[in-house]
Amino acid sequence: MITRHDVATRLADYLQHRLTLEELVAWAERAMMEEEFEEDYLEELRDIISRLGLADVERFSLSLEDCANYLARLGYRVKVEVSQAQ
């Protein structure tokens, strides 16, 4: 079962460059076909995951703002930290 925490973790991994866009899209496509979703967030999870499955299409690209909005819908917030490169 996919929970809101699972989606938040995938988005965080993508934002922190631990997951490529292609990997995120592939996961979302598989999830839409194969998985059940947390009942309390069923509509949000279906909507967000279906949009993530299209993120590799230029018209439906994925921005930081999109990720922040998706995470907010699931009860999370994005905190950006900037540090000097070494």
C-alpha cells in the first residue's frame, strides 16, 4: 500500500537528487497500475501520483513549486537550505 509518507519520501529523494526524474516517473507509473493507496488520502495520492507519472513530458514538467504544493496537500512542507559549494 502506498501512503502519503511514501510519496513524500519519493519527492524528497527527487528534490535532493537521490532519485532521477526518470526513476520518479517510472515509480509513479508502476504505482498507478499496481498499488493500493492509503484510504485517508486516496484522492490526493491518485492525483499526485498520476501527475508525477507525466512529469517527463515537457508540457507537464515538475517544478520545485509543484513538489512543494504536492507535499503540502499531503501534510508536509518544503524547507530549502542553501550552502556554499566547496
